[in-house]
Amino acid sequence: MPVGKSIRIYLADATVTGIRYAELVNWTGQGIGCPRIRLNELAKWPEASKPGVYFLFESRLSDAKSLAYIGESENVLERLTSHDRKKEFWNEVVVFTSKDENLTKAHIKYLESALVSLSKDAARYQLENSNTPPQSSLPRADRDAMEEFIDNIRMVLGVLGYTILEPLLPSADTEIGAEHKHAQIETNNPLRDLSFTITGLLAKGAVTDEGFVLKKGSQLAKLHSDSMPRKLVNLKAQLLAEGMLQEKAEYFVVGGDLLLSSPSYAASMVAGTSRNGLQSWKTTSGQTLKQMEDVSLQGV
């Protein structure tokens, strides 16, 4: 069973968009979020001039995937100064270093490799990293320590607003390389295995904390009626242009898990018409989401 975590965030100038320092209780790691325009201020933070890993993020301005880059350095601030001149896309950096002096080059190379793999599997951002860096060899005790470090990085990033390491549908055993595993999903949850069939189309979906995930392999109608929300018409065209939708003879196939804001939006994407998602999506036992919701409310 997951245990609770306490995260403390210090706002350096009492603004949520400025420099933020984050730490977990009983963790030797530390995170610093900094806008690009204030990069010079990190020179006053010795925490940023240590060995560590960093994330460069592009501001999310549309429904398209934002760009991100993951790197490592034995002096993160010096590396960031170089990126400020050479990489144009990013507007914020999040740095992770250690409060002690125990992070070596081998450690941060291990972290970089695992974090790039996790990010590619989550597929929430378009990574600027061309390849996944090779994973350095560490003794077993050091590997376990770095796995815990990675879990804490994931939590701190999420709290700072970046879900780059979070899979849309966490698996019971998500494996990264030969070592990296997370057991993080409840089993036998009917809301994780929903289906919707209409005019020969079959789609699968899941309700999550973030919204509704239309699962990879779901079939979508090629045509749409005037009742389909214009936002979804535009999104469908965008996904087709990006290659997220694969064209078949009579329908489109979703090439990867797709997060949408509601079951109704997901059902409309499938049918090509305006749909009530609470009535459209059903569990394996045949219950609609509306029936599941009514049962849940009876217990309140």
C-alpha cells in the first residue's frame, strides 16, 4: 500500500512563478524550479552548482505536446548557461541535486538514463533527447538508492506542475530497463476497463484522476456530424497530422493512450457525434458509468 509523503516548497520571492525550492521529508535530494529569464539568479543558489540532473520545459501553449529535454552534469548551473545560448525552446528548468556530496558521475548518468526512459514511456512530452543515454553500472545498494531518488524526483516534478514521468495508465509492473520497476496501480478496478461500441467501432477507455484515457488501439469514426464539438474536430485533425491516428479503410486507430477531459469527449471522438459519455461507456459487467456513479453516490 502506498504511504503518504510530505513535500515542502519554499517560494524564494513569495510568487508561484518565480524560483521554487522543493524537498521531501527524510530525502537527501532537492529540487529547484527556475524560469529561464531568471537563470542568472541561480548563481546565488549553491544547490544548483552541484552534480545532478535537470529538465528543460517548453511552456504549454496548445493541445500539442510540449518539448522537454533531460540532461545531467557535474555542475548543473554551468551546463544550463550553455543551454541558455544553444537551446531556444525552453522557458523553465527544474534541477535536482543532493544535499550531501554522495552523487557521483556514475549516479547522475544512471539517473539521466532512467529518467529519459520513463519520460519516453509516459509520452506526455516530445523529448529533445535524440537517444536514451546508456545506463551506468552501479553496485546493487547504489542502484536501489537511485531508484528511490527517481521516485522522489517524480513526485516533486508532479507537485511543481510537470507530469513528464507519470504514465497515463500506470501498470501493475512498469519496467524501465532491467532494474526500474514501479508497482502503483490498484487491481480489479472496473473503471480501468471500459468499452464503447457503436456502428462497428470498438473503443477502450479508463477513468483516471486526470480525466478519461482513450486507450491505444481504440477505433474512431472517420466522419463527424455538425453536433461534434468543434474543439474535438480540430483535435482529431491535429492527431491525424501528428501520426497519433492511423488511417484504416473504414476508421482511424488511436496509436497511443490519449488523455481527454471527460468520458463524453472520448465517446464523441469515437462516434463522430455529440455523445453522453456516462451512458456510452460500460464496464465488463455491462454497467454504464452513470449506473456506477449512482451506486457510488448511494454510499455517500
